[in-house]
Amino acid sequence: MSQSTDQGILYEGDKTSVKQIKVVISNGVLSITNKSNFSKERIKVFLTFEKLEKISTFGNVELITVTNLNFNNLSLALSEETVSTFFINSSELKLQVNGKGELNLSGYIDTLRLNAYDECEIYSTIKSKKVFCRTTDFSNVKFKGNIFKLFVFALKNSYVEALSCEIGISSIVAFEEADVKLTSLDATEIYAYDNSTVYYRSQYQATILENSFRSIIKEEILKSAVNK
């Protein structure tokens, strides 16, 4: 996929397989489907667009951006067999990801507002001033890169990791057996409830603002706050 005012679509594959591709545009929605359910030949589709708000995939699909894209709002519904790789540059991006597919995200995003649902897996290597990350329903998010301020709101058995990410300031809210692990240069603020687990590395003692009964803080190189 690429972004340009000169929009278009091209195909690469054997003639028989390409003939099975069906393209329909209706009410601003572009649908690309393979009419043959038994074709083993993979087909490459080169899509150039100006604006894009939502992508939904079904079956075994691979999405790749060949250039840096610019989005303000993007929603991804990824099927279990989908693997996607996005390079995005944006001053502010609202990104929603659901489904059981995989997203590999990289780029320069000043402010990222990420919502992850439904067992999706997100691997992010970005440079950002602010990241607001909300996860739920067994979703899995891992950050690398540089983030000045990271705010995590983790729910319902979701997992957020930023141990290999350079973070300046962080704040963590964890509910309902969520699991959060991160490294923060400055002090970490932690709100933890309902059997959630928070591990953190920092030069300073974390500030436990709210925690469930029997929560435990261990003074180690990898400090932890555990709620039971």
C-alpha cells in the first residue's frame, strides 16, 4: 500500500489467479476479494490511496506499506491469519486494532492514541512525545523506541510490555488480571486492581496511588507491584 493523490490498483500473479480477483467500490468502501476459495497462488495487490479510515481483513492476508503513510484516524480489524506492517508518520494518530491478527507498527508519531482489543498482537517501534495505550480482552502490545510520556490503561487479561523502550514519564492503570511491564527513567505512577500485575524498572521508587488489598511491592532491580 502507498499514499498519493494519484490513486490506483494493480495486480501481480498468474493470469488465472488474477481473473479470480473481484473489486467493488460501494458507498466509499473498496472491497477486494478472491472468488476462488481453493487457489493456492498468492496474488500481490498494489493499492495507492489518498485517504483511508478503516481496513478489515478475512483469511490469510499480508498488508505492507511500501512508503511512510500519514493518518489521523485508522481502524484495523485483522483476521487471525493476517500479518500487517505499517510505517506511519503523523502529528496525532488515533489507532484502533481488533481481531486476532498481528500489527507491526513503526514511525514518528507525536501523539499516539492506541486502543487494542480481541487478542490482537501489536509490535511497535516508534518515536513519540505521548502515547495513550488502552488494552483489553487478551490483547498483546509491545513497545520499543523512544516515548517521552506513556500512559497505560490495561484491562481484562491484556498484556503491555515496554522493557526495551526508552520512556521518560509513565503512568499505569491495571484492572482484571492485566499484566504490564516497563522501564521508566522517571518515577512511575501505578494504579493496580483485581489481580493485575505490574513490573517496572526506574531510578526512583514507584508511587502506588491506588492498589488492591494484599498488593506487594518488591525492592529489586526489576521492581514489582502485584495484586491478589
